[in-house]
Amino acid sequence: MPYRPIMLAVVGDSAAGKTTLTSGIAAILGPDSVTAIGIDDYHRYNRAQRRSLGVTALHPDCNYVDIIEQHLRCLAAGEPILKPVYNHRSGDFEPPQYVRPRPFVIVEGLLCTLTPKLRDCFHVKVFLDPAEELRRAWKVRRDCAERGYTNGEVLAELAKRAADAAMYIHPQRSWADIVVQFAAPSQPAASSHLDARLTLRPTLPHPDLSEVVAQTGNEPQALRLSVGREEGRLAEFLDIQGGIAPALAADVQDVIWRNLPDVSRLRPDQIGTFQDGYEQRQSHPLGLTQLLIAHHLLLARREKEALARMTGRA
């Protein structure tokens, strides 16, 4: 039988930080163990056609959703696919790419969890929901630097996409196991790194962080864990300040790693790194977010392997 991978969906609006998040998760899991694909390659129309038709890339009718469903089912079954390739700089299509699934498949994009058939493919579903002013700034910077747009063109595109984002992207938040929200630091004098709030829904067995949160000592605001209702459901809320002390961040990492005793740990300085222009920097809120998500994927892999040993199936 084909090897059946563990599947992760990372969903969010354009420039929400999906690639930054998933690259760190892949580094934790090991690049040789991960297949990463973007379903925004499945656009039905190129950039010129979208302009002519007056449609946006966020609308389901502008994407081959049925082919995405088919391809994700193949990957989930351990079978290869011939994936389309969309060049975001040129706005046109390139020759398709042969993709074979590895033990972990990370899928990022605008519409990853739009339909029940898509959602059923994934073991873990994450929705990225950064503060809107951050996302807009990230989109302007990225599209101007990497995709050949002018500042005015990006702002016009944001306005054009707003209705489709509200209709098709934002509702997918309800299906996520984990919602990740980055925001400007609440104490900017203490750190230039973003704060993070993780909404941890009971659809996954999250590690117990209450012990390390209770030991924050003189940093009661650097790491907070609370329970409340969100969208009518009970959830845990993990708040991590951008200026969290490295030692405290390392304690949280240790608690998460302890749930995976058979997995080799990365050094703390290998988690949460990102490229800021020509400079590589490290964000502890980002790193803890990546590690928590990777923890769930590794846990799912371990449970699947245990089941396979019992049943003789992969």
C-alpha cells in the first residue's frame, strides 16, 4: 500500500504570512520529510484574464477547486500528482510539476479548507489571521518587491478583493484547529517583534502549558494562558509577547518537546528564524507557534505508525 502522509493545511488571506510560518514548520520536521505545495497554483485564469473578466484570485470560480480536491485526496493516499505551476511574478502559468508526497505534506493557500472534501484531507488545520494593518503592509511590500506591482496597484487590488475575502477566505477560520494572530507589540519599547495570540480549539489534544505559565515570575504578561468562548465554542488562548525572554521561551519549548520523547530536538536558536531583508532574525512567538503546530503533526505521525503496527496498514 502507498505511504499515507500526515497532512497540514495553512489557510489565510493573501500575504498573511503563510510561507514564513510553513518554512519554519518544515525545518522542524526536516526538509527531507516534507512536501510543501501551494494551492494558489490552481488558478483557472492568469493575471491578464482575471483583469479582463473582472474577477479576483480569491473567488472559487477563479480556481479549479474540483482538481484541488482530487489532487489532495491523491496526496493523502500517498500517490503522486502533476501539479500546475503559477508564476506570481509574471502572472502566468508554467509547465506542471511532478510532486510525490513525503511523510508530511504541508498545503498552504487561500482556499485549502473551503469545502468538506478539502477539509477531510487534513489532520491539522491552521488559519492565519494577522492584524489587518499588518497584512496590508506585508502585501504592499511583498507584491512591490517580488511580483512587479506598483504601490497603487496593490492598494487597488486589496480594495477589489475585500468582498471575496469576506465571503470565501475569512469564514474558513471556523474550521481551523488553531488560529494564529500576529499583531504589533503591545510593549514596543521592549521588543520589535510581533505579539502572537494562538486560539487552541479542542479539536486537537494540545500540550499542557499551565505549569510553565504559572512559573513566569516577574513576567506575568509575557506568556498568558486563558480559557474562554470563541465563535460560541470553548477554546484556550495562548498569548505570547514579542519581548518574551529567551529563557522563558526555551521553557515552553521544553514542555512541548517532552510530549515527543522519541523525536530529536532542534536547538532553540534554530526555531523561529526569518529573513528581514538581508538580515536573518529570530522571533520567539513565531518559533513557539511553528513548534506547537509541528508537535501536532509529529504526534499524528506517531499515532498513525502505532496504528499501522497494530493493523499492518500504512
